[in-house]
Amino acid sequence: MTFLIYYLSSPFTFALALSGSTKWKNRLGYLPDFKKPDNGKTIWLHASSMGEVKVLAILKEYLEKSDKSISIFITVMTETGYQSALKLVENKNQVAFFPLDCSSSVNRFLNKIKPAASVFIETEIWPNMIDRLGKNSIPIFLANGRLSEKSCRSYVRFKKPLSRLFENYKRLMVQSEDDKNRYIKIGAPENKIEIIGNLKFDAPVNAVSANQKEELRKKLPFDKDAKLFIAGSTRKEENDIILRIFKKLTEKYSDLNLIIVPRHPEKINEAEKLATKYELLYCLFSECMKSREIVSVVIIDEMGLLNQLYAISDIAFVGGTLADIGGQNILEPVWAGIPVLYGPSIYSVRDSSEYILENQFGAMVKDEDDLFDKLSLFFSNEFTFKRKDATLSEKSRANKTARTILESL
């Protein structure tokens, strides 16, 4: 089937490649010059999209820390994944699009890279590539493996051919017991599966330098020693709750300031109206430097600042959790090195919540009153949290995965 698709589409793909498309040159297996390390050991990491590239970045860091002599080559499927991957390497020739899963493209790709090991992030199964890797005796690993119930139902129809493919794998490292059982159901041998956990929890603290923090603080109309409470990715009803709580908190903590970052930019005007309703002095971030008025609230009206703002704050609330949304990324404040509070609506981020609570990086609040109480205790120093360590952990899931891969070289 893949040969037929390749044959029918080849005039189109070759035309795109000849026109200079990097993506389609790569997809046909044509790669730029790739400088191999002196010992010839290249580990090939594949992640489909931008979300998986984030996990790949964690594993890459642990691999390079464990063995400084290796070289990493990265492939992706999407344009956004490609742009994200480029940020992880010094030489753009270390990143390419995954080749078409047909013999000619696969052979060209492998002959160029000659990987000592291949690692697929999360769910990728490419029959021709896996078969060729197996025949070339190149170890294949699944890292951070996951398989949804829906995907399992689709794959189980092909259990027999999948069983033969899985024989080529050295190790399948999966996130949970459920993932393990699903992989077994579609033909993976149980003795090759290991439950490691989710690598996304091993992301190191975001590196925001002291100078960057100082520069950002200068752009805020607050005293340099002011206490900062930040509410990120908030929804309409949460903006109301946060501003109402903050009004009450200022009666007790006069040096407390609020940064509020609405999830949707079009809701900024509503946040302004709410600040006025509660008689809070505020400014939009884009206008703070112009007026320099004394305010207690800054409403962020620029994109791309949230992670940096987390890093200069004392504690965060993440939205989509008191509103029945299921949660935004409640790990971002943890990665910024500060504690996080969030509401009970976490059905989209349940595993992140379990990780946060297990490590005491934050707390779940039941409602508005509970949020007020926990913030009061925090700013009174009666309630403390642990902070995520900025160093790479030797006991982490990512380190264990990296060690397993390196042992195969």
C-alpha cells in the first residue's frame, strides 16, 4: 500500500523537492550534510509534532549529559515541530522531516544518518522504517510510549503484522500500566515493555536569568520587593474571582500586587471592567511604562510573556480549573520554579495534578473561599511548598530512559 501511494504521488513530491522544498527533499530521504561525531555514534530521535518535541527535548538533555561524545539527529512530521526542533540544536542540519515510509526514502535516510540507535517518541509506528532498522541491527526504542483506547481498537485489527514489527524493538518504555496492557493487546511482547512514567514531568526549571528577571520587573509598576501573585490563562468567571479575592487580600497584605493574564486577548476589556468594579488601580502591560501611575494590578495584553512572568512571581493560579474547562497547563509555574494553585476542573491535566500534589509543588483548591484561604496562609508564611529543582535528576524517568538507550550502543 505504501509503495502504491509513493508511486502515485511521486511526480508531485519530486516536483516539490526540485522546487527547493526542504520538507519534501527530506521526505524523499535527501538530507543535507550531517557531521558525525568522532566516534561515529549518532542517536536518532523522532517526534511527530511540537508537543512531542517538548518531550524529546527533555530526553535529549539527559542523553547529552550522560554521554557527551554522542550526536543527536532529530526528525519531525509537522512544520511547527520542525521549528521547535531547530531551537534544540546548534546546526540546523541536525533536524529534518521524517522520510516517506517506503524503501527508497527510508534507505536514503538511513544510509545518510547511520544511527547507532533510533528512538520514537510516544506512538509512532512506521512499518517499512522499523523493518529496515531491524534488518540493519539498529536498536529501536519507544520512549514515553502511550496508546489511547481508540488507537488500540484500530491497531488490534493488525495484531499479527504488528507482532512481527515489535520483535524488532529493543525496549518499549511506556507511561502507564494501561499503556502497557494496550501495547500487549496489539502484539507487543510483554518482556520488552517497561513502565517508566511520563517524561514531561522531568522538564528542568526554565532558565530565566537574573538579568532577564530584573529587566522584566522594571517594566512593571511595582516596588522591586513587592509580593507578586500571578493568575495565568484565566477565563471570564475566573477573572471575576481572582480580582475579588485580590481585593480582600490587599486589606491584609498592602505590599501585594497582582498580574493577571486572561486566556483570550479579546477578554482583556472585560478584565479592565472588573478591576474598575472592584475599585482596583490597574494598567495594561503595554501602557504601564507610559503612565508609571501607582497601581496594584497589571493586566497582560501582550502574547508570549506568561512563562517569564511566572518566573518573577511568588505564587501562581492557573485558569481553566475553577471554570469547568478541564485545566490549562498547570505545570508551567512549576517549571518556572514557583508553587501553583488550581481548581478542581482538571480532567485534561489529571496526571499533571497527581505529579504536583505528590511532590508538594502546589495545591488544588475547592472553590473561591479555599483559594483565598490558601493564598492568605501562603503570604503569611504559614503554608509552604517545595520548589522544583533546577538541576537534572539522576533518579528521573528521563534519566532512566536515557541510560537504557545508551546501554545499547
